[in-house]
Amino acid sequence: TEAKYLKDYQTPDFFIPETELFFNLDDEHTLVRSKLQMKRNGEHTRGLVLDCQVKQVLRVLINGNQTDFNVEQEQLKIDVDLAEFELEIEVTVDPINNTALEGLYKSAGVFCTQCEAESFRRITPYLDRPDVLSVFTVTIFADAELYPHMLSNGNLIDSGLVTEDDDSNKQLRWVKWRDPHPKPSYLFALVAGDFDLLTDTFVTQSGRTVDLELFVDKGNLHLGHHAMASLVKSMAWDEQRYGLEYDLDKYMVVAVDFFNMGAMENKGLNVFNSKYVLADLNTATDIDYHGIEAVIGHEYFHNWTGNRVTCRDWFQLSLKEGLTVFRDQQFSADMGSEVIERISHANVMRTMQFAEDSGPMAHPIRPEKVIEMNNFYTVTVYDKGAEVIRMMHSLLGESGFRAGMDLYFKRHDGNAVTCDDFVSAMADANNKDLTQFQNWYSQAGTPSVVVSEKQTDTALELTLSQSLPTRPAAEQNKPLVIPVKYELLANSDGRSLERGTVIFDKTEQMFTFNCSEPVTLVLFENFSAPVKVQRTLTQEQLIHIVKYASDAFCRWDSMQSLWLQQINGASDTILDKSRQGLIEVIEYVLNNDDIETSIKAELLTIPSYTSIAETFDVINPSHILKVKAEITQQIIESLFETINALVQNLTNIEDGYIQSSVAQRRLKHILLTYLSHSKNSDVERLIRQVYLDSTNMTEKVSALESARVYSVALLDDLLKDMDTQFTDNVLVFDKMTSAVARIPHAEVYGKMALWAEHKLFSDKNPNRVRSLFGAFIMNNPEQFHDESGKGYQFLADFLKKMDKLNPQLASRMISPLLSWQRYEPARKDLMKQQLTQLSKLELSKDLYEKVSSALG
Ligand code: HT7
Ligand code: ZN
């Protein structure tokens, strides 16, 4: 449980130019032999210390001679004073009992690895750090019948058959792979199993043909086409937008059912959570299709931003993750809609990232102190990291940003570098000083921007002031460089008078806009900076923005603010009139045929509980849920007929992942959500009809969601049907359990227990666990935050068990308890009690770091 600090970084004592690995795959006793060419780095005389978390070290040899070694505290120590030598190590590991899914594990009959961040050391002792780059050659021995596909990084260079030298006479097959690109150990991968193989090719811009291979479970070939098409699109996009071409002859993707995260960018051999590969119209929703395209893109883009240029140390994780998320966001925007993407990313920031940044685990996008690295694969490093890259893009423009990227690759291809190196490339390519901008990398917390404005006869004077939450021992915060995109709208008729960007980089700063008529100022167009804006706008001003702003993001944002006004605004007396105002603007949107369908759906979306809660200094879930329900009720009472008529019009939407159909299904879903709050029995009929008539999973899930709100009996009915229609389909099963876990009544506990008994459920499978219990914890505020504290107790009990099976998963699921200090006194107390209970147990490093920081 000792922390590591960025300030203590030192270069490695040794390098490993060549790594040879031999695997004899076996469920409980896989034998791993390594042959490493070691080279001392510099003149020092220190011995060799390797990271080591294997089951057993059998032998160590130096230049062919057996040598003494010592294993303690997860380190293998060898006394050696040679400058260069060959090191051989033999170890065993236990893949079948590896439920943590880190290192080499076997699940559902498939051997597979996950090495990022620090799990290669669970496979073989090594200098398991990203600044040690090596050329890997890997030989795998395994039963040919059970494992017809044996894969590793790079190119297949040889293979053959051997007979086992025990009495069994069993034939083993061996394959030998070599990856010519030097890589850090975290990018190593091995997979062995029986798969169906989907193939395609891609011809690169320089005319090379790359073989594309997608490995899926037997019988699932028909579910791989969307992933394959997404891969081809990603490869073409990276060439077009960044001039980046793929660099091996083969690109392999394997879909596995047991995986802690979305996917992993191992060089030439991506391993994917099957949820981000498999799709067809009958079983995948539009959200699934979108997710697959985004994750396939993300992992592919890592080939340059992560693999060719990698991180010097794990504190620099955002170097590859922030940048690659930014690139996948650009890709998704180019494939679909820029504004819809922006709304969805702003939502992630405002709900998950702002919460993390105001909690005990808050950290800068480049953290400075880490106990368990797995805890830093966060929305801060990934999504705020991407926002920081996006702001650089705003400051430098598309061509300036591209020049910076080109220089970054020119300088650092093949190296392990830092976030500072990235910013320097951007600065140097553009002759710009980005020193102050770098404060974004070192300061945690969400900046708060206070807006005040004064209009004279000739100008609008805007004063902005910025501050960061101060935390103990934090150095005095320095002002950040904040790009503010804006527009001036004439109050008389909504004309756009001026649009542009101002750079706000002082603690307080005034900007003057000349204008000779009354105006409404639109600020932070397209979510131009990841900040909290403190600004008082009247309902009239917000409605003006909804109607006239050029930027659809701000129109959506103002619509959300109109809701928030009702919930944050205190007394009932002011609200009656203004609630009518909200209802009127909703009616205006509903009836306005000029608004594009996809935008209309967003404008009408009811803010989520979490996004509302995040705007309060002190959170009282009962208040938020009560007022939100009241407003929804009033809207549905006033607008039932209008909404119902619109839903009736949205029939016979063309199936398929086509943008126009996606938008129509989304709008239909939003409208159906409103209707589900009514008790009118026509609604039950409608929900059933949507469920039965639909020939795609998006509408079926939409029906489930509406049923869940309308009545549990209706939900049960639909689920029963679904369970028989889609027997044995685990990805559909996950959609059903997510609906169950969000039932907003106390009966949810009994139902969750029942579904956890289902034959498709397994607490060793992260997807199953996240869909059932994760949905409860994150998306069932009514029950999770019930004033009895039962929800908190449920989570703590669950974490106790899960921490033993899969610490990474447990650690990710504790997040709602971490913000305990944000709640009203009674809940605060209840949450703290559960954290205190947990702190008395023997916890994994993952959970320990979070629980101890929460209790401070
Ligand atoms: N770079 C990948 C990170 C990842 C991971 C990290 C810790 C433990 C398990 C993991 N699986 C994947 C994913 C990505 O950002 O592309
Ligand atoms: Zn990534």
C-alpha cells in the first residue's frame, strides 16, 4: 500500500532490447519461460530488480548458468554486475483461478491476457514499466484441438507439431510470433481458443494490403460485420485526418466475454470486450452500434497515439488516453453528428467527471501520486484529458493542431515520452507559448467561472472570474487558459450579431463587445471548456437562446438550465408562472418542424438525476426526485395529446444503423418516456405495441424502459417474453437486468436477487455484474439513495464479496459512496458508516486507496 510519486521518476537501471517468451498453456500450471537480452543503462553497479507477481519462480539462469535469486514484496532480485547478459527465467502461473482478469487468465474456454497497466509481471518477472521497450518473439505450445487459434503480437513466423514428452503421447501444436516494433510490456498479448474468423483487407494510402482478422465465439460470425466495417472506417479516417497509416501486415481483434474494461490496444492484437464487437439488428441497440464504432476507432487510433509513441511512466497516462479519446470523439463526430457527440461528452463531464473532481479521489489529468494504477483509468485522465486536448485544438485551429501532431510524431516516434513533450510539440510547431496552458495538467478540480454582464448604449461589458476549489496542501492555484466561444444575439429578433472566441486567462478579466442594441450573450458554445459556469439568466433569456442561438449545443444547454431553474429555484410562489414557461417552450419544441429530429430529441430530454444532483452544493436526493417527478407530471398533464400524437406518427421507422432512423428512434424513445409517467391505460397499450411491433432492439429496450416507469407488472410481462425470445443471449440478458435494477421501488431487491440466480448470470463476469448491480448503484437514485440507507448497505456488502473476486471491478463500483461529503447530513452519515465498515476489512490495494482517501 505504498504510494508512488511522479517527482521520484528515474530512468530504468537496465534495458531489454530483445524478449523471447515460451508458453506451455495449461489451466492451473501454465509454464512461462523468458529469455531476455539485458543491457545495463549507464555506469551504475546496482543489481537487477524485476517486478514479479507470478505463482512460482522455478529457475533463473544468467548466460546459461543457474543463479541464486530472491523473491520478496513482489520483486525478483538477482545479484549481477555484468553490463550485458542473457537472462532466462522459468515460472508458473494459474490462469483458470485468475478471477481478477489481470495477467494471463482463462475464462469461457479461452486463454487471454490483460497486461496494462502493471500486470505483465503476473505472467513473467520483468521491468514492467512503459519506458522499457523490447522486440518480442513469442512461442506458444498448446493442445491443437482445444486451441486451434494461438495468437500473439506481430507476424506469425513459424509453427509445428510436437508430441508431449510425458506418457500421454498427446500432440501439441506450437506457433511462433514476432513483433518487429519495440514495445513496452503492457502492449504484449496472447490469446488461445476456438473461434470463428471474419476476414477482410484494407489497402493503405501507400498501397500496402493489410489483413484484417476478427475472432469471435463459434456461431457468432454474423455479429462481427459492424465491427469490421468500423475498423475499415477507422483506418481510412486516420489516414485522411492525420496522415497516419497502419504499420503491420495483420490487424487482429479478438472478442472475449470476460473483460474488465471496453478493450485493449495490444500491438496488432486488440482484445475486446465482446459487448464492443458483437451486433445485429435483433440484439443490439443504436447505442451499442455507436459504442462499437467508437471503441474500435479508439483502439485503432492508439496504434499511433499510445503504441508508436508511448508513455514514459503511468503518471503520463493522459498522454495516450486523453489524446486518443479526443481522436475517437473527432472520428465519431465525422461519422455521425458533431453536436450529438458534444452533448453526450458534456454530459459525461458534468455528471461523472465533475463528481470525481470534487471528491476525495480528485486528481489532475496528470496525477502526481498513485497507490494502485488501475484506479487512475478515470474520467479525469480520459475525458477531462480529451477536453484539454480539445482546448489546444481550439487555440491552435485545425491546421495548427495538425502541425503539432506531425511534429510530435516526427520527434518522438518509437519513444516513451511525457505530456510536456506533447505540449512542447504543439507549441513549437505553432510558435506559441503554451506555458500557462500547462496548468491544466497539474491542477485538479473543476474551474468555476463566475459571469457578470452589464449592457450600456454602445457595448456589452462581460466580466469573468475563475477559481478552483482549494484543497489542503495544494499549491496556490494558478489561472487557467480558458477558451470561451460566444455569440451575441439581438433581443429584438434573435439575429446573430457576432460570433467568436475570447481567451480568458486571468483570475478576473473584462471583455467589451460593441453593440448598439439590447443583446443576449451566448457563452461556452460547443462546451468550449470543461468548467462550471455561475451565471444568472432569466427564463426569458434562456428561452431566447433555445430559440435563436446558432450553436445547437447551447440551445440544448439552455433547455437543461430551464429545468434546473425549476429544481434549484426555491419557493413555489415564483415557480408557478415560470413552470408554465417551461411547459410552453417544450410545446414550442414539440411542434417546431424546423428543428432537426436528432436535436429535437436532445432538447426534449429530461435532465438525468445525476446531472441535476451535480449542480447542488449539498445534495438532497429526495428533493431532487420529488420536484423532478412533479414537473414531469405537470408537463404530461398539459401536453399528453401533443406528445401522443407525435409518437403515433413515428411508426415504420426504417431499421438499421442509419443516422435518420437513429434520430427518429431516439425522439420516439424520449416521447415515450414522457408518456410513461402518465397513468392513462392507452400508454400501456402503446408500450406493448412498441415492444411487439418493433423489429430492432433499440425500440424493444425503449419499451422496457418505459414499462419500468409505467408499472412493474408491465415490465415483468415484457421481460418474460424477452427471456424466452432471446434465450442464451448474454448481451440481451444484460439489457434485461439493467431494466430490472432500475425499478424505482423497494421490490427491486427481491427482483435483483432473482435475476442473479438466472442461469446466464455469473458474478465472475464483469459485464453481468455491471449490468445488474452497476445499474442499480449508478442509475437507481430512488432506491440507492433511499433514506433508510439500505442502498448504501447493499453496495458495501456487495463490495466486500466482489473485492475478493475482482478488485478492479469492486474499486470501480464504489464511486457513488466516495462523494458522501456532498450529501445532506442524514445520508452523509449513513454513507460514512458503510465506508468505515469497509475500512476495517482487509481490502485489495484498489479498494484500500479509495476507502482510505474517502475517510481522509
Ligand atoms: N488502454 C486500455 C486500458 C485497459 C485497462 C487498464 C487497466 C485494467 C484493464 C484494462 N483494460 C484496458 C483501454 C483503452 O483506453 O483503450
Ligand atoms: Zn485508450
